[in-house]
Amino acid sequence: MRKTLLLITTILILQVFNSCKTQYSVAELNAHCTKEQIADLEEITVFCKSEMCLHMDSDFKACYERIPLEYLEATGSGFWTNIGFDEKKKLYEQISKSTFNEIWMFCESTYYPNETKTMSICANATGKYQKFLADLGKTNPRIAKYAEEIQASGDFNGLHVQYWEVLKDKKSFDLNDPNIQLVLAIHYLSMNDDTMRNDNLIERGKVKFN
């Protein structure tokens, strides 16, 4: 009887622990985002996962870990370039403008001597997403460094979330954690945008803003 009670108690403790582990990241989002914005962020994560999985049914962790076979070794280029730009534009249209603006802003550059104007996506250094990263960084030094890099440069080319770094540091990057999934989704969507936007939008030396 005593062994049975001990077993039941252990199971209950593990259930509580696992529940807390799954939910620990919700506080950072709730502190900065509305319910609508959180729903948008979940949609962003789902979209990125779908693109990584080539639209096959699989979880985020499994998709991310198999990328070397399906992208890096096959193409020799950043796998984020395989994210469909037109599909991503539809995603931008589906989420609220306020959510987009809390993460990103547009930066314009002019190339001389032909004065061609190009548009790139930049980080909103004062937006809610940046504040979310800062909060997350209080318990995750790698995310803290990443947030500092974004703050300093205004872009998402952070060394601390490079693909192989994420795979090596399983403690900092738990791929089952929705927070980490969100950070990676926004990072790679941003990298894709930076690479693909002008290829898709430059027309007669000017960039269309929509």
C-alpha cells in the first residue's frame, strides 16, 4: 500500500512539474502582448514550421533537426531561402498590423550611382517583441546575447541563434519550448525577408512598399 501511494505521489509531482515546464514561457508573452497578438505569434510559428516541414505533418523539433538533410546538404544555402515569399506576404496580411509593427519595421537604402532604392526589413528595437526577448533573456543567456545583437545592429543576423549553435546548445534552445520556437520562427522569417524582398519587389529601380 505504501509503495502504491509513493508511486501515485511521484506521478502527480511529475505531472505538475511537466505542466509548469510547458507553461513557464507564457508569462513573458502575457506581460507584453494582447491575446490577439499572441494568437498572431502562434500563427507565425505554425507558418514557419509548415515551411520547414515542406507542409508535412511533423512537430517543430523534428522539422528543425532534419533541416541539414533536406536543405543544407541539398542546396548548400540557407534553408530560410526556401520559405515561399508570396506565402509569407499572405501571412503578413493575415496577422494584425499592430503585431507586425511590434516586431518589424522597414529600412530604406539607396545605392549609387543609379540611386536605386531598396527596402529591407529591420527590427523594431523598441517594440514589444524586443521587450519579450529581453525578459526571456533574464533566464536564458543565449537569448540575452541575441537580444543585445538585435538592439545594437537593428537586424536579425544574430550569431547566437545560428542553426548549428541551436542544435549544439540543447539547454538554451529547447525546441519543444513554444518561446524558442517563436524566436526561431521570427528569426528565419526575417532572414528570408532580408534575402528575398528586393528580388521580388524591385521594379524599374524602385521598391514597391506593399
